[in-house]
Amino acid sequence: MIVRPTGASTILIADDDHYAQKALEALLRVEGFHVIVAQDGQEALERINESRPDLCIIDFDMPRLNGLETCRRIKGHHETRLLPVIMVTGLLPEEEKTRAIEAGCDDFLPKPYEQDALLTRIRSLLRIKSLTDELEDAEAILMTLVRTIEAKDRYTLGHADRVGRYAVMLGRALGCNAFELESLRKGGMLHDIGKLGIPDAILQKAGPLDDNEWEIMRKHALLGGEICKRLKSLEGILPIILHHHECLDGTGYPSGFKAPQIPKLVRIVNVVDIYDALTSRRSYKEAYPVKKAFQTLWEEVERGWWDGDIVKVWEEIVMRESGG
Ligand SMILES: [Fe+2]
């Protein structure tokens, strides 16, 4: 269990220079922060894992894992990517600064520190951190709600997690950048959030839906958009949520968009969403083997529904992963 003073933010100092570390630790403690320390980058990652600090102050030059690589790993990991990192450096050439920014570093601090400047930067980054924590909490609640919807129907259990995971795999193979991959992860997981507004009698119906029930079920795309548009941080995934049932030939819903209006990220989620539905057992059908699932997907590409280039890449990934 982590014991810390109520309300105090925790700051990790990673520095192999013992005296510099002690001086900074004393300053931060006087200011009311809870402090944890590490002697190098590797130890810093371990401390972060154990103690979940609110901010890190990392020395540029450290043994085992240097500051740059430590920062890159913090920012590259889903759970710590929003953790603010201040890099402490002596005189840093411009190109090193660029590398640190590329590694995701939030701020620099020249050695020796000017105390007031340091405390101002820390407080400002901690304010931002607390706002992003609130946003993360709101997103976590939505993820929990998605799982609640799934729990009502044993046939869709795990669908949202798989679609999020598959969408990232496919997006990576298609050259999506980090921002797009994050949108694919969140969009894949939350694509059916609008089912929160669909009556259980329809969600859990054992047999096929009649026309009237289908009409209600189709509303989940627009309902999902309504739920997510309230969260600014989810703006980037709105097209995925709203349009994950559009087809390239315009026969999908809710907008009947055609190919030019359907962005790449939506097409990616389309393909993995359908793939997962085909390869999972549903109340109205058995799980298809992979080969039959792709046969169906290709028939639907022929019909003009899905993007064949994307289906092709997904098929290659699935075959490679399954050793087929
Ligand atoms: Fe859906």
C-alpha cells in the first residue's frame, strides 16, 4: 500500500548525482510534496510502476537507462503516457533538446535550478495532470459502461476490448501515427457505447430482430455520438462511433455515407468489428472459423461494403498471427 500525506502530490526525482538529488528532495518536501527517488532510469521506471507519482523530474545523464530513453518509455506506455516529465540538464545542444521533445518531455530545467522557476513549472504541470486525470476518469467510466452493456449479453463479452486491440494492430500495419492509434484504441472500445440507450429486451433477444427492433437498434450509432460529444477528449473518435455501420456503397447507417466520406480510421474499425462479430458466437449463429470469416468479408467487399485494401492487410496479420 502507498502511504502518502493527504492531498500531497507525489514527485519522483531520478538523478545519479546524490547531492543534487538530496537538495531537490529537501526543497520539494519543504513545499509539502511527497517525494520518491531513483538513482537511474531503470529504477525510475520501477518506482513509477510501484508508486504512480504525479510528476517526474529526470536527469538527462544517468547510468543504466538515460533520461531520454526513460522519458520515451514513460510516454510510450499507455498507463503512464500522461505523466508529466521535467528533464534536468546542464547545457543542452539544440539537437538534444529536439530529441527530448520528440521523446515526449514536457519541460526542461537547466542546472543549477532557479527555485521559484522550478516550483512554478511543477505546479503548472500538476494542474494540467489533475485535469487530464479527471478526463481519464470520465473515459474509464465510459469503458466500464461498455463492459456493462456486454455483460448483459454473454455473446458479446470481450467484443469491445478485442475490437480496440485489433484496430490498433491493423492501424499500425497501415502506418497510422500515435494519435490515430490512440483514437483507434478508444474508438474501437467505445464504438457501441450508444447501446446504453437500447432496451435490454432488444439487446438480449435470443432470436433475430424484427424490422421495428432493428430500427431501434440502429439508433445506437447516433446515441453513442450524443454520449461522447460531451467529452472534449473524445472528439477525435466521434466519426468512429457515429459511422461504424456505414458501408462504402452508401447502404449503411446512420448517414448513408459513401466511400469518400468514410475516413480511414472508420474503415479500419468497420473491418475488425465485422471480423470479430463473424468469428464470435452470437445468439443467431455459431462462431465462424477464420477462413469462413474472411470468405464472408471478401464477399462483402465485392458487394461494395468494406475497403478491400484494409481487409487484405487484416487477413495478412491474422494469418501471420495464427501461423496460417
Ligand atoms: Fe455497432
